[in-house]
Amino acid sequence: MAVKFRVLFRGDDLGVFDSNAVTMDEAQQLEDKTGLTMNEMLDGVGKTSAKATRALIWFQRLRAGNPGELYENFTFGDYDVERIDEPDPTRAADGGRGNGNRSTNGDSAT
């Protein structure tokens, strides 16, 4: 399942991060630059990790053509990351009861 975030930084809309749209080259670049795997970044953003949040903002700025510095200092008020949840198609067909084949551990970033 894709993880999507709307990312705003200092008044600029950096667009929607969609984990399913990330190429292997981009994932490798992210890992080389930050030391975080894609899943570590996604999990960390959900936990308000400074390193993961900086990585996500850097990644979205890189895609927009202006990566800035990875470890640029900014405040929590300088950004907004909003998770975009999409309906789960496996739950829609059965009235929301689920299909019995999914397990969750409460970790929304994986």
C-alpha cells in the first residue's frame, strides 16, 4: 500500500510524496544521502523524527529542483506534513469488515 504525504515547507507546496512513485535510483540516492532506507524515513516521519522529516523535505525539494541543504536548520512551524489516506479497497467490498488476511501492528508508515 502506498504511503502519501502532502508536504509544505516555508509556505511552498512541495507536492505529494507517493512511496509507490519513488524509483530505485531515487531510493538509493535518499539512502546514500541520509543513511535512511525508505521504510525508516516513512516510519520516522510518522514519529516526528527530525532526521526523517529533514530527509522527506530534502527529497521533495530535490524533486522540485531545489534540494537545499539536508541539515538546514528550521523550526517545526516551518513545515507541515499531512498523511493522505486512501480508502482500502479490500475493506470497501465487505462493508468495512476486512478480508481477514491483513494484520496491522498500528504502524501506519509501513
